[in-house]
Amino acid sequence: MRWLSSHWQRPRGGPELTAVAGRFVAVDLETTGLDPRTDAIVALAAIPFVGGQAQPGLVTLVQPGRPIPPTSTAVHGITDDMVAAAPAVPPALRALEDACGTDVLVGHGLAFDLAVIGRERRAHRLRPLANRALDTMRLAAALHRDWTDLGLDAVAARVGVPITGRHTPDGDAVAAGRILLALLPALAQYGLKTVPELIWFQESASLRP
């Protein structure tokens, strides 16, 4: 990790990796598009992992308050009719906050999901989520600088995680949680012992040549 040391001071303290391996919440959204500045939530999931196993969690469609573009429906299969009677954004966001509690959040490409959640929470005058967050895409990028494809399918295949229900919020959330568990032994070999150190390490993905 010599290539990191000149850029950041390694943090001290914080929850141990054994704690995050024991309990975290995997999060995923489906949206009207791929722009976190403008696109809206149409489905979300918050799946707790306890002792390395996915547990029943929050899975819900969301009424985005706008039409869902056909190009997005082609990916996740969610139509305007399907969300017509779904919860609106504010109650869905409050349910998500309740489901996450104070646990560490995990997701693949989680920065996108958190950007959408943060924008929507500000728009509806809800306080920001304060949870620590681990992005399995960025952790994989920091661990394996030679991997060129860091999409969920590619990373899951590399670490031996099957995906059931691709492009559903619970299917993708469960896959991300299992990817984190699969990456933890390699992360520990780097001497990373705490959640703040993992967050510090995932930031190093931006230094990839």
C-alpha cells in the first residue's frame, strides 16, 4: 500500500471489520435513469445481513411522481402501472431510514444511490443519512487495479457470487452484500482492520492510473 501512503493519513479507531461482517445493511435503488442529479427512485431495498446471511428486509416500489422512461423500464422492468399505488418518495425514504438504522450501508456503485437519496431527502426536507457507507465497486477497484470491468455482474463473477434477480433492488442489494463478504479476506490481508480504514481504502480507487 506504499502507493497510498503519500496521499492520505490512515484513519484510526472505528468499528472493527468483525463488526461489519457480523451486521450491515445492503442497499440498492432502481431509478428513472442514470443521472443522480435529476432521476427519481422507482424501487428500493434495504437488506440486513446478520452473521454473513441476508435477512428479510425492506423491499418496495416507489411512486416517483413522473413517468418512467421506456429505456429504464427495459432495464428493470418497472412500469408506470406497477408504481401507480406504490408509496410516494417521502414515506419510502423514511422507511429506508428506519430499515438502515445506524448500521453500515453496503452497495455496488453506492455513490450513485446515496447521491439520489441525498438529493431526494433534501428536496423533502429530511435530514441526511449519517451512516457509514462501503461501496463494493470502489473496494474492488482499490484491491484489483488491473480489473477493467467493475460492473456488478463482472465483479460478482470474479469473486464467485451468483446473482438472483438482477436489476431488482433486493437482488442487486443481496449480491452487493455477498460481494463485500467475499472481498473481506483480501481486504484484511492489506492490514485493514476497521470500517473507517475501508472507507479510506475505497477512496484510493480514484488514484488508479
